[in-house]
Amino acid sequence: MWFSGLGLPVSLLGLVAQVPLEPRPASPAADMVASYGIKDFNFKEGAELFSPIDLVKLARPGTATANSAGDLCIVSLSKYSLDDKKNHKSIFIAPIESSAQPLEVPLANGGDAFWLDTRTIAHAVDEGEGKDKVKALYGLSVKFETESGGATVLSTPESPVLIGKFPTASASNFRFSGKSNFLVFSDNVFPDGDLRTVKKQDEEWENRGDTAFVYDETFERHWDEWVGPKRSTLFSVTLSKGKDGKWALGEKFVNLLNGTKHHAPVEPFGGTDDFDVSSTHVVYTTKDAELPPAWHTKQNVYIVDIEGKSKPRELTSGKQGATHGPVFSQQGDKAAWTELDLDGYESDRAKVVIYDLKKDVRYTLTQKWDRSAAELAFSPEGKVLYLTAGDLARVKVFAITLPDTPKESTTHPNLPDDLLPEAITDSGAVSGIQVLSNGRLVFTRSSLTAPNDVFVLRNLKEDLVGEFKKDIKVEQLTKFTADALKGKTLNAGEDFYFDGVEHKIHGWIVKPPGFKAGEKKKYPIILLIHGGPQGAWEDQWSTRWNPQVFAQQGYFTVAINPTGSTTFGQELTDAIRENWGSKPFDDLRKGWKYVLDNFPEVDPNKAVAAGASWGGYAINWIQGHPEYDFGFKALFCHDGVFDARYNGYSTDELFFFNHEWGGRPWDSKAQETIKKYNPVEFVSNWSTPMLIVHSSKDYRLPETDGIGAFHALQQLGVPSRLVIFPDENHWVQNHGNSLKWHYEVFRWFEKYIGEH
């Protein structure tokens, strides 16, 4: 789909109480932005407005991880400073069963944090320089007690203590089993699989005498990196607390996947969600080692002894597509994961598979459910499975009672028709679900109006029969960005539905500040087109394409989920295959007409559109089809397909093109589809002023597509502008680059529709 040496520990890991987010700078925002080379255009600013500058500066919380006692959780947080142009990182320790204020622990040099026990946090951070750099593991004690006055207070009274060091600086993705005192983590190793030879081989590689990369098979490059000789694998090592109360890291690092050709986590986005640990085993997903990775998505799930005493054993049937998110039950007697049927299609319906490890039986739990599951978590007694899934432009928490295990493995078990996941939450976008004792579940949620905060669900039951939701309560535990967003006129967003070409289609409207019904033709309007194309505009916060930012700059913002979109059933998602230039545009045109007919307040003479990835393809396609009569005065294409045929050869994940276009670019069916829906075939019709942004490290859609579109526009004499980010990939993530990106976009639109 397109779309961290410690000399003095205290100096690195500062220990301070929670502090309010920094106030607005006294100097004018425009002066600050000018330091980034932005001088001839100003964003709309004000105490009540949320500008791109506010977006870049706003704290970015991660997901919460609770300790084993379920009374504290930790959340990573980063916050960018325009003053020193640095991203400052910290962790927050937040109480789950207390009104005590969260405690902020700044991480001067970043790093990863995870729980060792209920009152000890491990912090893995880079130490040393150059070839001497390694990952060091420190322990931080947490004090959580009630003072004499009755107030409960969090503190970290002692300096971090060194536990041990890893042989390299690239160890990451830590999962700790307190029951067995084993730490499982990932690292990148050479073909010998030996963690202790990595540094020597790194030096030999760097001093090889040339800079060539040579390939005999794909991937040669993936997402934003040329693939080198090292690959990811999973290691285990002992991590235990001695009688003296001190934690110690073992010296024997066992490669759990050695000799298997397995690589985990799965690159480029895999992390701790690609494996789980019990007291005795590790379950993980990996790309099928026997298939070319560039044109296959098939992944297999394996289980292996946590000490590496036995070879991994496959749990999947061998007939599936991709698999994701394997987890153990708390008893270690069951495993679950999500599984797609089709190899080569990454947006197929993700079904839940349960594997009973005692009975050696595997079955599909959600065969009859028309939604795609994402994260999974077993209830404490293993009777209920909790999961997240996209549903109607939200990501919700669902629950389903687990049936008795069938007598034999099956993809179509004989289950009651009404045994389907039931939604527990109904708004926002949920992630990081973690089941706790006493009927509780911790999760993180963002929305269209706020980034991540931590919540807890209470009064959950092991028996879901009956009105199980009746007594459930949702409590918000953190408010990381509440002060920074206070007084901002963010719009919650409004759902609207209309009759599309084949289905009922959903869209969002985010209104600008001060919107007043009845003020005819007052507001400029923008259509945002999402990527994927199997994606969706959801009730979710974004640090890149944030509808609030467009609305806050004065635009009546429309975001439609046309054919190809997710969260509305698999039929709608699948319907875009081999139909890129037809069905979704019929939907977009109908949705555009619906908005213009029902909102006389917008000015159709001040209409613009913007899209990225598949949305960028859509912008190029709209350019070539003036008969659509959208009336856009200016367009913005970010990392969009210009020549579909070329993309079929140049993209990193070839399976995507092969599925979407009906085959390889030389296959007759694909050639037929390309002829109909390739933007480059309609360039002679291009006439609308267009801004193009592309990035040099975008290997999903190489920058030559953006350059090619720009050259066409220039030769046609169409007003156009090209912005290249040499250090970005398919996304623009650097904070300074994000500010520049927003500046170019809004400057371009204002140039063609005027101030508003």
C-alpha cells in the first residue's frame, strides 16, 4: 500500500516533574518561519487558530505500555522546538488507578523504554562514538506512594543504573518475559547470524574499497534504503534480578532464527508487533523465505523455544497471504494472529486465526465478519479476544467470545452466525490495546481534534453473553496536548453519505473557524484525496496530512472515502482493482456535487484539490480529464504516479502493481488496463496550475515520476512548481521539511484563489 555513551546517566536521563508545554514564543511566528527560508508568504496565525507551525511544535505522544501490576503505564513523547531545531524526547509515567500527575522523564539522547517489573523501567540508549558505539541498558527505579498528607506522588528518586551492554548499537524492539527472565529483541546481522561479529564485518564492509551494491535477487532497495548485506533477526538473552536487587544482562545472545533464512521483524515497518513472548516460547511472523519478496506478500507464523533449544515450527497452513500481529494468551496455551487469504494483495481482508497449542488445532475465528482485524489481545483467562479494527472511518475496540476449539484445523469452523466481534468503543482511532487484571483494558486513542492520549476501559467481563457493554466505562488518563490546544477552534468533523457509483459513500467535512451557515460563496473549498488507494480518511490525528490544518487556514475541507477505501467492507476496498481511473472518480464527482449542492456557503470559483500517493495519481488523472468539470483553480500532487507502466518496473514492492493493474506491465491484461488508466496518456489535456512535491528517497514511487510530470507541465506552458526533498521518503517527516511543505502548499493555493 502506498502510501539511540552514557557517561553520567543523570545528564542523559534527566529526572523532572511534569512541566507544561512551552508557551507561544514572544517573537512573531513569521520571523521564526523565515529562519527556514520562508519569506514571501505567511500562514494564518492567531491564538484561536491551529497553524502548520502549531502542528510542527505540538507534542507527539506514542502508545501506552502498562506494567504487570496494571497501576502504571509509560508513554513515549517527542516535541520539536523551533528555537533550537531539535526534537526533544521523553517518556511519561502515568498512573492508571490514581489521580497523581504523570511524571515526565526527559531522554536527552532518545532511546527505547520498557518495563522490567512493576517499579523498574529499562532504558536502552546509544553509548560511545564511531566504531565503539554500543547499546547500553539502564534501569530506572520508580517510586509510587501515598504521602502523609494523603496525596499519591510519582518520583524517580535514584539515578539510572547500568544493567549491561549489547554488542552493537542497533539492538531494538525489546520484549521482556518477567516469568522466565529472558529479553527478546531484534538486531541486524550478516549471513553468519553472529551478533558478536557484526562490528568487525561492518568495518570490513565500509572499507571494502568501493561503494557498489550488487544484487542477484530482489529486494535491491526497499521503502527508503538500499538493501545491504545485513538482515533483521530475533535474539534472546537472560535478564534477571539478583539477590542483591541488581539487574544483570547475560552475555550469551542466542539467534533464535539462525539457519532458517527467516528475517523478523518484517521490513520496512515491522517492530514489536511482529512477535510476542511467553515464559517459554516466541511466536513471530516472517516473509516466506522461498518466495521472491518483491512480488509476494506471503508471510508464515512460527513458534520457537525462547532459549533457542529447538528449531522454529510453522503454525500457519502454508496457503495464506500476509500474516500480522501474532500474540500469545496469558496462559501460553493459545496463539492468535491476523491472516490474509491472497498472496500478492496487502489489503485483503485480515481475518483472525486462533491456534490451540495444546490440541495442535488452528481455526479461522472471523470468517463471517466483513472487517479487517488489526491488533489482538487475549483476556486474562483466555475466554475473550479483544481486537482493533477499522469500521466506518473509525478504529474501534471489539470483543468476541472464543468458542471451543474445533476437533481439527479449519478455515471455516461451524460457528454460530451471531458469533461476531462487538464494538466497545465508537469514536477516534484506537491503538496499543493491552488487557489488564480486574476487567480493565488500556488503550491509546487519537481523533480528528487531538493526538494520542491514554484511556482505560473498566468493568469488562470474561463472559460476553448478554448486554456486556452496559456496565463498561471509559476513562481518560492523560491530556498530553490539552493545554497547547486550549482555545483552538478545531472542528470535530462531520460525516456525510451519498450514493456513489455502486455503493453508499462516506465523506468528512471539516469547517473553517467562524463558519456561518447562510453566508453564500464565502469560503474557498479544498478536496483532499487519500492514498493507498486502500486507505481511508478516519477520525484520527495526523502529523502530515491533517484536515484541521487545511480548515484552519480558511478552507472548507472535504475528504471523501471513494471506491477502494477501507473500513466500509471488503467489497468496496476490492472494487478499485483494475479500476483506478473509473469508479473512484465517479464517486468523487458525485461527492463533490453533493457538497456544492448542499453547502451554498462555499465558493466553487475558489476550489483546489490535493492528494498524495494514489491521491497524487488522482490529481494527475484529474489534470487529464477536464470533462470531470471539478472547476479546480490549482492542484497539488505529492509523490503521485505519472507513468503507471514505468511504475510497474521501478517500484520496490512489485506485488502491489501486479495486483492493482492485472499483472506485470508486459502482461496483456495489465497492458490493457494501463492503456485506459495511465495519466501519462492524457498529458495533452493538462492545463491547471499544479504544485508537485516528490522526495529522492521515495522508492515506492521514484522521484522521476514527479520530475516527469513537472517537465510535461513546463513544456505545455502550464504554471507549475517542483519541490524536491532529497532526504525524505514517501512521507515528509522532518519537522523543518514539514513546515516548508505546508508553506509551499498554502502559498500555491493562495496564488491562484487569492487571499481569504
